[in-house]
Amino acid sequence: MSNTDFNLTRGTKQLIKSAINETQSNNRYVLCAKIADNVVSKYNGLNLDYQLKRMGLQTTGQILEAIDTFFFKHMSHKPQQ
């Protein structure tokens, strides 16, 4: 699946934005770890599995792809100042 075909849920976008703000990083691996920590803290038990499946973030690869998509769609089209 290419980055342009991958749609992010509002929850996924918010998780990525929060991770960026909390870490002050654009390193995809730092963000991946922070997102995983935040999701585990936010959801528990079966609700965690349900939310991860709904957002398409069940694996590290899926989280990294979501981060890449976020940067591609939301960061690369900003005008340079």
C-alpha cells in the first residue's frame, strides 16, 4: 500500500500530533514508541485490541506507515517561509 492510498483516522492523526508535541521529534522510531506508549495508556484490555484494529495500528509496521503518511500528507505540502 502506498502512502497516498492510506487513509488516517482522526484518532490516528491525533495520536501522531500528540507524539510529535510530546517528543519534539520527527524521528519515526521515536514517534512510533511514543504512540505505542500513549495507546497502551489510553486504552486497556479488549478495548485496546479493538481500537488498534479500528485505527489500523496493530503492528509496528502499520504505525510507521501511518507516521510516514501523516508527514507526507500533512507536512510536505506546507508553503516554505
